[in-house]
Amino acid sequence: MSVRLKPVLPDELFGLLNGEHLDRHLNKVVLLITLDESGWPYAAMLSYLEVIAPDRSTLRLAPWNTSTTTANLRRNGKVSLVVVEEGIAYYIQGKATELCREMEGFPGMAKIHVKIE
């Protein structure tokens, strides 16, 4: 049974996404769901290098700036992320806004801010 939590990352999830132990998650992905132009769910996989939680109420994403996922985020900003690890399963809903079209030092990658809702 799922339980709706407050719009902040719980300790366990923040520990996974805060970027402190990236070496432990190099071969894992976070599922990112956006809505396409027709309103259908569109799934993408991002690595833990592309999803970082700077604090408990926001996420930063680094998808390719020409991807369908990024176009979907620019169009309506609705996003859900699914994190499944041994013993846990979370989904995070939020509102995305683009901070920059191309991140400095990472050509081709956009910088997206997600406010957890």
C-alpha cells in the first residue's frame, strides 16, 4: 500500500540522491516520467549522476537538452521520478523549470530545477 508523504525527501531517499556516495550507484538508474504532447506518460532513465538533491525539497536534473524528456519538461513541467532500491520504493512528484539550456562544463545537457510537490 502506498502512503503519501510530505513534499520533502525522507532521510533514506535524501541519502540516495544527495550526491555524496555516487560511486555506490554508478550502475543504477532513476526512472523519470513526463507527459508527452498527447498527454501520455513518457518514461526516461537517468543515472544517479543526472539526479541530485541539493536539499530535501528540490532536485536538480541534467537531461540532454534536445531530448523528448526535456521538451516535455519545458512544455508542462510535470514530472514524477521513481526510485527503487533494495528494500525501498518511492515516487516523487514535482514541478520542473529549466535553469539553463546548456550546463557549463557539460555540453548538451540542460539544468532542470524540480520543486517537490
